[in-house]
Amino acid sequence: MINLIKLAEDKYKLYELDSRTGLNGSKCLESFPCMMDEEHNNFYVWLGDITIDKLTKTTFLNIVSFAEKAGASALILIQNRNHAQKCKSSQS
């Protein structure tokens, strides 16, 4: 993700946020690599190839809450261009 977004070396922080389930939150469903751009206050979340059902409303709201606490003013979700669930007719 760092290679996609050109940032100064000392102007970002990396995070790994987990989506957990179970009574004690002991089972990790999915892990989301994230990056906080401290210079522009953008919070990037790498979705990659995950299917949309892995990004539940609760997970999304937890990511938003974390990003706000980190000082973000924008949240940017990054998905692979050739994602399996992307509509084929919109690809060129």
C-alpha cells in the first residue's frame, strides 16, 4: 500500500485492524491493513480481493471510529481493480 500512495517516510503510520467474532472476540474473520497519512489526515484501508460480505457494517463502523480517533478527516477504501465482484460490463 505504501508503494501505491506516495508519502514521506516519516509522515504515516501503519495499522492492522481485525474483524473478530465469537463471545470473546477470539476468532479473527478478516484482517485489514491500514495506513494513516498524518500529513493530509487521510486514513487508507486495503481491502484487496476480499468479498464484500467480509466488510460488515460493524467492521466498517469500527474502522471509521478508529480512523477518527487517529485524527483522520477522510477514509479511503482501496480495492483491487480486477475484483471478482466488480461488474464485468464496467471494466474496460
